[in-house]
Amino acid sequence: MPSPATPLTTDLVGEIAAQALWIRRRSFQMVYEAQQGHPGGDFSATDVLATLYFGVMRYDPKNPRDPKRDRFVMSKGHCTGAFYSVLARAGYFPEADLSSYMEPLSKLNGHPNRNYLPGVETNTGPLGHGLPVALGIAIAGQIDNAEFRTFVLTGDGELQEGSNWEAALNAGHRKLENLTLIIDRNRLQQGARTEETASLDPLDEKWRAFGWHVENVDGHDHAQLLEVLSKSPKGREKPLCVIANTFKGKGVSFMHDNVAWHHGVPTKEQYEQAMRELV
Amino acid sequence: MSVAAPSKAGLYDCRDSFAKTIEALAEADPRIVTVVSDSVGSSKLGGFKTKFPERMVNVGIAEQTLVAVGAGLANGGKVPFVSAASCFITGRALEQVKADIAYSNVNVKLIGQSSGVAYGELGPTHHSIEDLAWLRLFNNLKLIVPADPWQTAEAIKAAAAYDGPVFVRVSRMAVPALDRPANATFEIGKAETLVDGSDATIIANGTMVHRAVAAAKTLAAEGISARVVNMATVNPLDDAVIAAAAETGAIVTVEEHSVRGGLGGAIAEVVISTNPVPMRILGFPGFVPTGSADFLFDHFGLNETGIADAVRQTIARKK
């Protein structure tokens, strides 16, 4: 089995790119070995995750409940291939643990559990839970005038859950500049395109109408992501919504923008081809 | 900390006790915050809002976010008391209670206000007679149903002191202060025996406890010795007290809840697995017709007469 590890480069964008490549390779290996998972969404979210953990957030994996840490809430909790890979790579637990993904009694459940794994802030899986919890974290920070920021990554199909819009209303009302939502806008939900199911566009206008500052970016462009996510929120007086325009299955030709890879699992030949492409 | 003054002669609205206690706790502990869904008045939290305006989070009419924000506040180091009508904080936000609070195992206190059939005339949409059945399935969520103002205050203090998820069911129905020893204490998971007896045991909680005590007095006049247990904590149950109750040979449970899956169901699970004895579960059969809470209690036999009848009938089933 090919090693997922790749050497790091010295500049930040280059390092994020290298980490993203490692995460794609390692998460796909996890899905291949478990013959379960959500690799399409893993790949659409990978570049956002790599940018947050290796370019933006302040955290100490040796002190995972440090009150001053920046928080990340993985609302699209099914994409644990990418999420666990980034947590391991960030140092929260040994990379070797990734080999137990979805094995019986593994800590690496199909959806993340904060009581098993350091670095997980809240247990997700059912959709539409992450943003409302992140809202509460951000309100705690607002009450204390604390420095930490709260980031939450949702899918786009997930925005069909009404709970998100309750939270959107509240975050806008409270002008929570310490809260950043990143939408993994890959335009595919489990079975079809979002716009053919319950359309979301114009998505940016919806968030602006709810009182958010909106940035549209290429969700696979690390430099763009780094710029909008690392900018200080001070004085913005609005929560930030980053619409990360992505592709499901990004990085592997036969998975690219292909709904079949929402929870598709690779054959040996597909796995080997993917590893040849992910270099 | 004394309990709040009676709302009318000798009777108390336990929400007053909740409000007074949470204000006193918040004075001492800056981590305590309240979270409401436009439910300031119905939670009697107007005083809290005046004293600690920055520590009350009102999310508007949005129960899913209400509960989730509680989880987030706990993540941020707060001790949130999330308070709303019991029918909505449970049923409307059940998956948030499951995933964000119980399964995530966070330090959040859920306060189910005006539980049971307090909103009697408003009908089953506003009744909360399913809440204990739903919540009992989350094994790590402590469930407390206080019976009077003193116990409400003690339950709120115990919830604040406990590091983990707790649900406290607070009634707005007028109840008397129960007679208990001056040195009485409250502990999550410990039942209290209010009346000793050997022929049968009545196990009640919440608004039904004083009715159970009255029924025991009626029975005593007939020479029937009925024990009365206030099982304020539904999860975890006090198994030792249930075992002792089974030794009386007959158990009647009484609750302001559906007969399906509440206190009676919980006790039946223990009794059937340990020492099966005749049991009777008193409560509501399901959706109930319109009427005041007092009307509905009488209509379904959740009163001194109905409880006493059930005890006699259950004793008659003893082998």
C-alpha cells in the first residue's frame, strides 16, 4: 500500500497544499480499508480543513480543551475521513489510529464523538447541528469578550435543514464577528444536485439578508481561503460566511463532481488509480 | 436559601422557587447563564434578566437553536440553564437534546417548564406528558421531577453542582410544601420516603406526591398501611428504594405523564427484572381532552380517591 505521507514545503500555502494532499491520500486509504465512508465530501472539504488547521486556527493538541483555543465544529460530520486525518496530522492523536476507522469498538466512529477523540468539539452526524452549537460557543466568547474564534464547516445540502436558519438569524442579530461559517458548496447532496432538490441559490444573498458578511471563494484555492479566513474579524461587526465553491471528489478524475461518490467506496483498481493521481 | 413565598395560601408555583434559586446561584457563580426562547415570562426569569442582562441569551422562538446554543455555551465554559415550555424543549428539539446535549455529554441544564397538563385547556400540543418517556432513553441525562418548592430549589442547586447534562421538570401547578424532617437533603438519584407503610407502596413524583400522601392518609383510616415514596429522580432510579417497595407486595405509581414510558414504566422495568409484584401505573392514557389541569387530574383518577382505589385494587391482586 503506498504511503500517504508527502514532504512538507517551507512556505505556508505550500505547506497547506502538502497537508491537503496527505489528507486526501490518507482519508481515501481509510475509506478503502473500511469499505465505508463519504470520500466525495472528504475531498471537497479537504482544502478548507487543511487551511484552517495549518494556516488559520490557534490550538494546542496537547491541551485540547484550552479555554483560549479557536474552535472548529465539523457540522458535516459524515466526512470523518478528512476530519480525522486532519486531526491526526495536527497532533491530536497518533496517525496510526486512523487505521482503525470504523472498525468494531474503534474511537473513530463513522461520525465524530468528542468523548472519544480530542479535538472534536461536539458530536455531529445528523445535519444542521453544527452551526447552532457554534453559535452558542461564539455567544460564550462574546459574553466574555474573549479572543478565540469559532469556525464551523457545513455542507451545502445540509442548509436545507431549518435549524441552520434559526442560528443564522441569531448570529446576524448578535453581530457575532467571532463566528465564521464555511459552506462546502459542492452543489451535490447525497442523491442529486442541490439545485435540483431544494435550490439554495442565490446563496450569498440569503446570508447577506440574515446580516452576515459573505465571501465567495474557490474552495480549493489555499491562498484565497487563507486570505479570507485569517483576516482579523475585529470591527467587522458581522458573522462571516465563506462560500467555498468546491467539487465533490476533487482531486481524482473519476470522482470529480460525481454524485455516485457521496458514499461510494473504491475497488482495488480505483484505489490504486486514485493514489497515482493524488501526487 | 429559603423558598419563594406562596402564590396563594399554602400553595406554591414551583417556577418561583426555580427563579429565586437560579438568581442566587448566578450571584455566586459567574459561569451561570440562562437561555430562553422568548420564554422569559413563562420561565419567571424577568428578575434574572434585570439582574444579569448580559447573561441571558434569548434566541427567539427557535427551540432547536435554544438547546444547541446551550451546548455551545457549555463548550465556552458557561453553565447554561436552558429554560422553555417542557413540551417544546423536549419534543421540538429532541434530536438536539440527544446529539448536542446527551450524546455529547455536556454540562447543560435543561429546564422543562409548565410540564404535564399545566396548559390543560390549550390541548395536547401544549401538554408535556411524553417528555419523560422521550428523555429517559438518553441514559446519561439525569431526570428530576421535583414535588414542591423546597425540592425544586434543591434540584436546581444539585443540577448546578453536577458536571453533566440534567433535565429538571418544573411545574406551574399549585402544590403545598411537603412535610419532611428539618434535616432533609436532596441528592440526585435518591428517593425519599415520606410516609412509611407495609401493605403497599405508592411511588409518585412532581405534582402527584402530595396527592399520594393524602391517599395514604385515607387508606390509613381503613387500616391499610401504604408507604409513600417521592421518586423525584427518574434517571437514575433509586433501585434500593424500589426493591424495598416490592417487598411490600404491591406498587402503585402516580405521575403527571402518560402511562407509557414514564416513571411507572421505568419502575416496572426494575420490578419485572428483580422481584415481580402486582403493579398499577396511574397517569394519562395518551392524548387527553380539553380541560383545566385540575379537571384532568380528577377525570383520570389522579387524585386522592383514584390513588386510594388503585392501592386497594392492587393489594387485592397480591398472591
